Amino acid sequence: MNLEGFQQELVAYASEIGIDKIGFASAEPFYNLRHQLARQQQLNYQSGFEEPDLDKRTRPELLLDEAVSIISIAIAYPSKMEDAPQGMRGARRGIFSRSSWGKDYHAALKERLTLLEAFIAVHFPEARMRSMVDTGELSDRAVAERAGIGWSAKNTSIITPEFGSYVYLGEMITNIPFRYSEPMEDQCGDCRLCIDVCPTGAIVEGGQLNAQRCISFLTQTKGFLPDEFRGVIGNRLYGCDTCQTVCPKNKRKANLIHAEFTPDPEIAKPLLEPLLTISNREFKERFGYVSGSWRGKKPIQRNAILALAHFKEKSAVPALIKLLMEDERPVIRGTAAWALGKIGMPEGFEALQTVLETEQDEEVKDEIQKGLAFFAEEMKG
Ligand code: B12
Ligand code: SF4
Ligand code: SF4
């Protein structure tokens, strides 16, 4: 069979195995991206989760000898949760971003790429292939953009006309000279909704992100959350969807396509208070299969404490006092101290005064002072 015919078969097979969109790009260096990445580094706009070596990021031939083309794949994930439980006073809930509903997408996409590799190998025993999803060196978005999967939008996401921006991306570098797909025209036009609604002003100009200010990044850090952002994270436990939920291109894109990404509402929107005392084992058992657990339980617990402070949830005060007094981790004790101040109950005030005498960690002491300062302000007001 000629290559043209095989490429058509490959596209049909991809659809059979649950790949929602596939495109083909050249493996030429990504010169524009290199420039953009260097600029991001200079400005300190990167998250630190990216591959630091810009050559590896932008020159596919360094990742696979004889690289000629890159196959880009996209799999849609749901934006609607059926029977979503509502949080209420005494039983507040946090939320994971849509990209972390259901099965971890790394595994789901890798499984599909492995099947594609096997399919290609049958027809081209001499084929060379290297697949990656998220944690690889390449920019999954730059590849998808070049392969015509969607356009690179002002919120920095790749938006597809069919599924909006709610798609996971992955790719395979190959030495096969596939026919390249046409890149897609930008369809953001004059719209700038995402820039205007971003709670932290993280989208600096259309298409460029200051990741250090992005809530998605901030929810994934392990230290104290800088004060400036504590009021804006709301009840987000992992990730942020605001610049996608406001996007007109995501209207009516429920994407209820793959059962594996259907969220368990008790995991995607869990009760906050039980998270404060969850054991490592239980955390792994309950949350281990979602991508949002990759940084372990500490950031999620820190965010749960901030979410309880956001709701000024009085019933959480005893649990927060216990953390303040007994937790081994300074970030958790300190964040609990801040939250107790924010919630403002007399028991919280007493606890803060008590631990101030004994706390040894300087950062936690600062947080206790911040907590006490909320009470002082209250009394003045
Ligand atoms: C680091 C990282 C993050 C960081 C930084 C994100 C960022 N925008 O740079 C943080 C933790 C903040 C993050 C958050 C999210 N991420 Co993320 N992340 C990555 C990762 C690992 C690398 C991204 C990267 O290199 N960023 C550096 C920038 C410069 O590169 P880039 O975004 O790839 O570049 C494109 C655009 O930004 C644009 N661009 C870059 N600079 C400039 C400058 C100008 C002037 C212009 C016009 C354009 C432009 O052009 C590039 C090509 O499209 C990729 C996986 C991967 N290996 O690529 C996933 C990835 C980008 N993330 C993804 C997702 C789903 C998310 C979240 C939606 C998760 C969530 N709900 O919280 C948010 C979205 C936040 C946002 N507005 O981007 C998906 C995106 C899918 C899609 N449809 O686009 C990816 C591809 C993972 C995957 N394999 O599916 N992420
Ligand atoms: S993910 Fe949230 S914080 Fe980050 S750019 Fe989008 S709206 Fe802003
Ligand atoms: S909200 Fe508007 S500007 Fe932002 S990504 Fe969507 S269409 Fe583009």
C-alpha cells in the first residue's frame, strides 16, 4: 500500500481507538517557539514544570534520529459533571479542574499512542517512533498548532472547533514522510474575555502567560501560597478553568464522549473537611488515579484549608486548630493559622495566642501573627 493510502488507514484506526482528532506536522525545528520560550525564561514567566533545555524543546531531531514528521493527537474531556453535589454550610466542597476529572490522561493518551505505534510497525517495520504526552520535551501545543488540531488561542490553549479547548494533547515523532495537515486560522478575533476575567491578570497579552501568576500553577506549588493570591484561589483544589469556561468557543462543548473521563463527583468535587485528616494511603487510594494528585496530598490539603477560609467555614475551626497544634508540616500549620484568623472565631484566637508561645518555625510564627492581625482589625472595625 502506498503512503497516502496508509495515512488514511491510520486516521481511520485512530478514530476507532478513541482518538478524537489527529494531525500531521513536519519535524522541522520550532523557531518561533524557541524565541517565545527564551522570552518567557527572561521574564521569569515560566512555571518551572517545563523542560529547561530549549534545544530539546524545539528541535525534534535531537529527540529522534531521522525525525521527519510528528503525529499530533487530541482526546476530548468532559466539561459538564452530571449530578454535581452542591457544597453547603457545614459541608463545603472544593473542586478539581476539568483536566483532572476521571482517569489520568497521561495513561489514557499513552495507551492510544502505543496502539498507533504498533499499527504503524506492522506496515512499516523500519519505522522509528517516539511518543510523548505532557511530560515529554516538546511543546504539545506548538505541535498541535502546526498539525492543524486547533489554533493557539489568547488564553494560550489550543482550541478545536469540534471540542473547544477541552482536549488533551500528545504526539509521536516519526521518520515517516506523512503528508502534513494545514494549520488552522486564529479564530479568537477581537474577543478578549479570557484576558479580562482571569482573576490574577496572568494572561499578559493575547497568547502569553505569566505562569507564576496563574492559579493553575499556584494550586500545584508546595510551599506557602503568597498572600496576594490567598483570597483569589476560592475553592480550587487543583487547576483553574476560568479562562476556558468563559470562552465562547467552549459553549455547548460538554464532550461526554469517553467513559474513562467521567468524573466521580465525590473525587472531582470532594468535601473539604475530610481532606484535612486524610492518610497518605487513603489519599492514594481515592485520588491517586486522577492527574491532579501528581504533587501529592500536601498542596491539596493546603488549598483545602484556604478554601475553608474562603467560605469562612466556622464548623472547620476545631479541625484547623488541631492542624495548627499538631501537624508536622510547617506549611499546613501556618496556613491553618492564617485561615483561623480569616474565619475569626474566639476559639481560633485563643489557639493562635497559645501556639505563639511554643511555635519554633519562623514562617509559621509569621502566619500566626497574620492570623492574630485579622482579629485585631476586626476589633478596630
Ligand atoms: C508547564 C505547563 C503548564 C503551566 C504553564 C502553562 C503555560 N500556558 O505555559 C501551568 C501549570 C500554569 C499549566 C496550566 C494549565 N495547563 Co498545562 N502544561 C504545561 C506543559 C507541561 C508545558 C507548557 C509550556 O511549555 N509552556 C510554555 C509556553 C510558552 O509554551 P506553550 O504553552 O506550549 O506555547 C504555546 C502558547 O503558549 C503560545 N505562546 C507561547 N508564548 C507566546 C507568546 C506570544 C506573544 C504568543 C502570541 C503566543 C505564545 O504558542 C505556543 C504554541 O501554541 C504542557 C505539556 C507540554 N509538554 O507541552 C501542559 C499543557 C499545555 N497543559 C494543559 C492544560 C490542560 C492545562 C490547564 C488547562 C489545566 C488546568 N485546568 O488548570 C491549565 C491552563 C492554563 C493556561 N492558561 O495555560 C494542556 C493544554 C491542552 C490544550 N488544549 O491546550 C497541555 C498541552 C497538557 C496536555 N498534554 O494536554 N500548564
Ligand atoms: S488558568 Fe485561571 S489563573 Fe491561569 S490564566 Fe486561566 S483564568 Fe487565569
Ligand atoms: S475567550 Fe475569546 S480571546 Fe479568549 S481564548 Fe476564547 S475566543 Fe479566544
